[in-house]
Amino acid sequence: TPSFAFDLLTPPGRKSFVLHSIQYLFGTTYDAGSDEMPISSLLAYVNAAMPVDKYEDFDTGEVSRYVGTAGREGRGVRLEGDVVRVGAGGE
């Protein structure tokens, strides 16, 4: 069992949680070559994964910013319209 937790009270911790969630989902249930992950699905997942009423819910703008920033940083994830993609650009 992992012994780490994300600090969901800080922007860097929340960004890490979102990016880890993308990696997890594309590593387990989504196929990067054929499945699309709408930002709305990612948003529903990250909000459902947190304890109820313990942290502020993520919103679409926040999750979109984190994915967009990660894409500009070359972290293997990007936002195309409202779809989250993994891998190099142009795939």
C-alpha cells in the first residue's frame, strides 16, 4: 500500500493529484490509442476520489488549467478541446 498522500489543500498538491489520476486511469481502464477522456469524466473521478466534505471540490477550470500547464511543461499529457490526451502531441 502506498504510504503517501496528496496535499489537497495546496495548488501543487491538487495538480499532482489530477496528474496522478490521469496516469492511473490511462494505465488501468483507458486505452491511450483509442479511448477519449473528456475533462468532465476526469473531473467526476477526482471529485469522487476525495472524502466527502473534507476538501474543496475541483472545478472544470482548475482541472483544465492543471492539464494545460502539464502539457506546456512537456509532461506527456495535454488538453485538446475538452479531451485529455496522453503521449506526445499529434498522436
